[in-house]
Amino acid sequence: MSIEIVGPEAEKLLSWAGLCDALEAGHRLPRAEINDLLLYRGSDTLLDRAAWIDGLGSLVKVATVVPGNAARGLPSINGAVNLFNDATGQLEALVDFHLVTKWKTAGDSLLSASKLARKDSRNILLVGAGTVAKSMVQAYSALFPQARFSIWNRSPAGAEAMAAADPRVTAVSDLAAAVRAADIICTATMSKTPVLQGAWLQPGQHIDLIGAYTPGMREADDTVMRRASVFVDSRATTVHHIGDIIDPIAAGVITEADIKADFYDMAQGSYRRSSDDEITVAKNGGGAHLDLMTAAYILATWRGR
């Protein structure tokens, strides 16, 4: 069996709508088996994520997170994606790590927004000006073609650089005012303390929490979680794994039962907003099963070219 190599050149063939369809279809298959292995060396992290979905295949994704690479002029996150055949278990494809990560991360939150954000959403606030924020401009624009974006960053220079490169994006300095004016708020930071305050929220808003991925990381305060209807992409990768969910449960602000739905509940129609005034928040846990669904979509699209 030959091993297919799928590189960044496959991106021009992909569509955000196609990925959302693939993610939704993947959640109609048997529930994924998933596991993570995390190793640490000071501020550096080695993350090994594995998933197996009967009928789709299996995947091992290895990522290194080295914050010091920024000073070296190198990407902080690197890795490899191995996709295995469902029937034989043979290595079927090596799919570009950055391509899978970009599309999985953004597609995860785009799928949430497609179900939870008001259809008339136009003003989108991005909190954090890194790589994920740039991907979210592309992703949200596919769902909300009339959208205008505001960007806030702890370092104003990052927001200003992003705004200078894209006429749809405006840098802002007053985070509280920007939150109040937004229809959709997307946080993509590496913060260990909340940057989004629930006192700023307005009826009808949708919040995509992307950045936090460890128990010690958090982007939204307790008031956000108390005021909002809480959704997650996967209970298995968020409830006991990420600070945005762990901390409010530990403090008694919410209970595990208050999480309204995850993506496996889409087929029953419960992953949705219930009124125009409801505030919704979706926590993006980005488990390996989503990498598997994304990599399989990329491979199928590449083969179909």
C-alpha cells in the first residue's frame, strides 16, 4: 500500500462548508476512541493525540509547542499527522500538520457558530492576533460574508499589523466596548487568566472560546459561564481537561449537567440556540477525533482532485 503525502498545496481545494459537512458527518459515526499524552520540559510541551473512529480510520498527531521559537524566527508549534486505514491499520497518508491544525481548529469553532450564532451576525470581535485569529477571519467570512472584524490584542502592534494586512479588520484598544458591540466574540489567546468579562456581554451574543487547552489556561471569567448557555465540542476533551470548564464547575458556578450539548448531540437537534436573546458560549477542545475527521476530509478532497 503506497503512502500518500498531502502537503499545503491541498488547501486551494478545500472549503469551509465542505469541512463543516465532514465534521457533522463524522459525529454521526460511532463515538470516537481518543487519548492524549502530554510531556513537559519547562515551558515546552510535547503533545501526542490519538483517535480511532470505526468506519473512518485512526490518526496519531504529534505536536511540539516551543514558545522560545518566536525569538528564533521559527514557528512555535510543529508536528506530524499520521492517518491510518480503517480496515487494515496500515499507514495511509501523511497529511501536512499545519494544514490539518489550521482547518481543524477554525472549522471546529465555525461549526459551533453555524449552529449557535444568530444568522444576522455581522460584527465579529477577535481577541488575540495570532495565527488562529487569521484563520478565523477566513472561516467566519465563509459563513457570514458581510462580516466586519475588530481585533484586540494585549500587544497593540499585533492587532495593528493584522488590520493593516486586511481591509475587513479594524484594530481596537477598548476591549470592553468592543465586546459590547460584537455579535460574535472569538478568543484565541494563550491566557492563564480570563480576558473576557461576563459583565460586558449583551443579549444574543455568541462566544467561541478557542485558546485555552490545559487545566491551567482560561479565557472567560465565571460570569461569562454563569450568564451563557454552555456548549462544548466534546465533553470528553473539555470537562476535566480545560480551565474554562474545570474552574467554574469546581467553584459551583455551573455543574457538568449545565453543559447543554456537544457535537455528538447535533443529530438530535440540541446543539442550537433557543432564542435570539440567549447568550451562547462554545468551548473548542479540539480533540484528536476532530483532527481525524479533518485529515480524512483533506485526503478525500485531495484524491478527488
